[in-house]
Amino acid sequence: MPPHAPSATAHENRLGAESSPYLLLHRHNPVDWYPWGEEALARAREEDRPIFLSVGYSTCYWCHVMERESFSNPATAELMNREFVNVKLDREERPDLDEVYMTATQILTGQGGWPNSVFLTPDLEPFYAGTYFPPEDRYGRPGFPNLLRGLAAAWRDRRDEVTHQAEELTAALRRYLEERVRPGETPPGPEVVAPCLDALARRFDHENGGFSAAPKFPTPSNLFFLLELAGEEPRAAEMLAATLDRMARGGICDHLGGGFHRYATDRAWRVPHFEKMLYDNALLLELYAREHARTGDPEAARVARETAAFLERELSLEDGGFASALDAETDGHEGAFYVWSGDELRQVLGDEDFAFAAPLLGFAGPPFFEERSYVLHLPEPLDAAAARRGTAREALLAELAPIRRRLFDARAERKRPLTDDKALADWNGMAVGGLAVAGRLLAAPELVARAARAADFVLDRLRPDGGPLLHAWRAGTAKVPAMLADYAWTVRGLLALDGATGEERWRAAAVELAEEMVERLADPTGGFWTAEASPDLLVRTKEIFDGATPAANAIAALDLLTLARRTGEGRWRELARGTLAAAAPLVEQFPDGGRTMVLAARRWHAAEAGADEATRSGERSAGARGLAGLTGEAERVVELAVEAGEPAADGTRRFELTLTIAPGWHVNAHQVTGEAAEWLTPTAVRAEGGELIEVTCPAGDRGTVPGAGAEVAVYSGRVTISGTLRPSAAATPELVVTYQPCDDRRCLPPIERRLRIG
């Protein structure tokens, strides 16, 4: 049966007419569910009945549990239908409503989560809230039927108390979500950067990476902030590299299929919560690609490529966009698709390969997932494992490849978790940006092409007939007006494509959507509302602080700064200034909550100091002519040569790589930091058919690169990069050199060239 297919005999409620996979999962419940909308709200007003609002999403484990335990129970459903108007809401379709009612739950209970169970007056004011409720009293929580009876009695017999509670809670919501955002006069000052970095350093787990005990989340806003500072702050570079390394080695990373699970339940990243979200993987794809560009780390490049492959293989939609998520459970069992018993592993691999792979993939000891299964992970770095075995990292990977493939093929025979196949504009915008950046930095044009296909999907399917942007699409139906995150992330993705290809259409589309964002969502006092005003929206909010993804107002500010740089139009910079000033009082008071806004403020101050004067011409990395036809020019202006010494006793060979750069040209040095890292590609060397033991690159000279803003390190004339290579026994080694040449007017697209070492 395909995902979300109806039963041939089951009753179907109103949710059967919806497109949301989450709502469709409840369409056979005996509960008289309504989707959020005027029909349900009008019935509550007309019958003077309270609303039970159940908010969740399709890959939410405890949402499924409550659906099985309570919403499928006829007696519980009868009680719900008699006393309440019951409304189901997909939080991913209406994040504006989710924010309001999740905040209400947090105010009332001190915690939040999904499913979010909220009881409202007919005026949409919450008076009671919680998350998961069991079918009977347990876990220190009231049983759901008992809770329903108590709240129904309170509504009938103590209405004044209920109404007073609702009014008090609504006033608290307005204070917290609306009134605390008091615009300042100027953007946050540069001094807010230090406390942000200090706070991360205090929380940093030196042993395992990350910034908490357990559970551990990727939190991309932390990592993008550290990436911004890594070129000038050793602490930032250390925390970033360690966290990315531990995540990539942990069970949170899928070592067979690529991509990342939602979070780890333990401190060492070993046991994940198994759902896979598009937004996590899109942002981590970009982060690992940027980390490879910053450091040359081959593991970061491998993880980025495998994450991109996961997106293409498992989340691609036929229309060109990307689906939202994969479920964590199969047939009610968390992680069933991903975990392995020892017997299963031995049956697939045989005794010899089992013994070889066990210490490498983390199943040498006793089972640790529910005390009976393993989650595959890398207990030690691959280069350390290779050195311990007296071989090269590339050779070890080659030995592991057929083992991983056999396990992957065996896993593919299992029943798959459900896919939430709706496409969201904001999450697809993240994927466009991640693929475009990774394609540029890894010299992988196929990733740039995939980004372009996803961007065309958003511009076509989510702007039907050229109308305003919409938020959600599924099975040919697009609905829900776009919110700030949709505009901000889509514009960011389009600008990344502009930087990767130089095709004018992407910048033009970004400008058009930014204009629409300003028209629909800008607040005259500064910044942007999360959503347009609507009668069904109790409180209108501005997203300033980061959450699972960076804050939408911060991404909008960064977009506006990029548009100012690329178009030369000062109005975009003024809009960025207003956005940052609107957030300043909150960010200056709580800088650690607004790391992305701090990052945007840092860039705004750099621009105001004249750091981006060179960008006023609108130049960008690929120039105005696009990618096609420029590769030959990039080859002509840089001559490459390599000389290798004789093999040493341990089989390693020293080499010297020489770049001879034509007069009037230069290439970016081996590190590009700060804002320039968003569109400039550093010179990098990697090996195929062998392993680089070490590489020494010159520091470079200070030079101005078109579109880079402040001076960056560049190579010109004749430059030598030296290193040591351990060849693989199975192949003739090659050096793969990536560089990006620039003159005083433009930068060509990055190019990848290969040099065989005989």
C-alpha cells in the first residue's frame, strides 16, 4: 500500500479531502476532525463549544502514538465529538499558528513539543495546553479521557474561570510575542559578537562536539556563526571542526544512505531520533561543503556529497522539488528501517567481512540500541583507523565500499518509513542554496543543475500563474500564502544560484521575490512579520531568535545585504538596516538567542565601513556571462605542473605542485573567510587513488577580489604547494586541484583539474 493510501473499508472523516500527509494519517479516525479553517471556527462560535486543537507533523513519533492510543479509540472519540470541536493542524503548513500555540503551551507548562494539545475558546484564546497525553493516568500525566471530562465540566460549570485563564494567557502571549519586539535606532553593535562566541565556548562539549549534553541537535545557526568567525577566531574554528567531525562519525549520520537524522538522544551522537528532515540536510550539506572549502578536509567533502546524494535519491519529487521528511518509525517501531542486529549483519556480510567491518562501523561491542540492535557509526576517524591498519584512508574507504553497498542493498529490501511528500517553499529554498553552494565549492556542476531544477519548481509550482508565492505544495495543489521564511530562504537560494552560475535570471527572480516580501510582510517600524494579518491569527509575530533553523528575519537581513552588494542599490541596505535595528534591543539583551542576527549585524557594519565598495558594480563569482564558455579561459590563465619524488620506505611520496598564474590574474588562496566565503572558492588540493598525508600552502598576498568586499588572501605569479601523498595500491594517484581565477573586474567560475603522478 503506498504512503497515505486509504483503507478499503474504513470510515473517512473530513481530513480525507486534505492534501497534508499528516492530516491524511488521521482521516480514518472515529474523531470528527476538522482541518483548521472557517468551517470549524464558525461551528465553535455558533455552538459555543471549546476547540480541541491538535498540532503535529507527519514524522512526529509521539503524534503517531497518540493517534493509535487515543484518536483511534471509539470511546475516546465519542467523548471528543460530544464535548469539543476537534481540529487537526499540520504545524509545517501553518508555522505561524504553531508558533503562537506552542508558545502558549510553553508558558503554561514550562516545556513544549509535539503533538501539541491545546484547548481554545471559540475566540481562539488558549486556556489549557500540554503535549502528549496517554490514554490513562501515567508518566505523571493525566489520562486523555479524564482530561477531556475535566475540561468539558470546567467549560460548562466554571466558565468565568476558564475565560479569565484564556484572557490572562492571551495577554501573556501578546507581551511575549508582540510587545517585547521594541525597535531600536541602530543595528546591534559589533560588541554582540563576543558574548555569542563566549556562550558557545562555555557550553562546548570538548569530548564529543556540540553544545549540550543529551539530546543533541545539529542547530545550524551555531555552526554558521562559527563558520563566519573561523578564519580569525581559533576557538570558533576548533568548535566548528570538532562538532562537524563528531556528527559525521556518529549514528546521527546515515552511514549507508547518506544524510542526517533529526537529533541524537545521547551525548556522543551515537543513537539518533531517526526522522530525516529536508531542512537539516539542506543546511548541513552547505556547512560541510563550506568546511571542506575552508580546510580541505576530505571527510567534509565526502559527507557533503553523500548528503546531496541522499536528497536526490530519497527526497526528490518528480516535479523537481524536494519532499519534506522521512518518518522515524516503521510499523510503530522507532528506527526499524535503520538498525541492525548482530545476526542480521553477519547474515549479510559473512564471518570474514563482519569481523573486518565491526570495529570500523561500530558493531564490535554489545548492542546499544534498546539493548538488542546497533546503529552504524564510525568509532574513530577514518584516517586514524587506516593508520592503525597500515593503509591509506582512500584505500580503507575502497575496502569498505562493497560492504556498505551490500548493507545498503539489504536495507533497501525492508519496509520503508513513510515519506512526507509535501514541498515547502522555505525548505526547498534551503535545498537550492545548499546544492548551489556545494556544487560551486566541490566543482560539481550536477549539484548546481539540481539546485536550478528545484528553484524552477518553486518559481513555477509555488507561484501558480505568476501570482504571489505560496508556502506548501502537494500532488498538484499549492496553498497557504507564503510567510517570511518562504521568501527569505527562497531568495537566499536564488542568490546562491546566481553566485554559482552567473545566470541573470536567478538574480532577477531574487529581486522580484524580495520586492514581494517587502510589499506583503514589511513592518513600517522595521523588520518583517512572520505572516500577513489574518482573522484566524491570534497574535502576529516577528521571528528574531534562531530555532531549529536560523531566524527568518536574520536570513532576510542577510539577503538584503547581498542584494545591496550585487545590485549596487542602496535601498536594500537601508531595508537591512531597519530589520537589524528592529531586532537590536532583543539581540543586545539576549545575543546568544539571535546568533544569525548577530552575524547579519556584523556584515552590515563591515559594509558600512566601506568593506564592500568593490561590489557596487554588481560583479559576482561567475561574471555576467554564466558558467558556459568560461572553463577554457580559467584553464588558460593558470598553468599547472607537478613534480613528485621517489617513494620513501613507507611508500609515501613528496610532491610539489606549481601554479603559474598569468599577469593581471590571481586565484583565491587556500582559505577564504568571512562573508567572501559565500561566493569565492579557495584553492584546494585533494587526492584520488591515494591519500594526502599533509599539504603546505603559502599564506598568499592581500588583494582585492571583485565582489569580495574586504581584502582577501590571493595567489599571483608563481606559487608552490607542497605535500606528501600515500598512493593506493589499486590505482594510479592523481592530484585534483580546485581554483578560481579573478582579475581586477571579475571572477571566473571555479574549475577542477587533475594531474597524474607517474
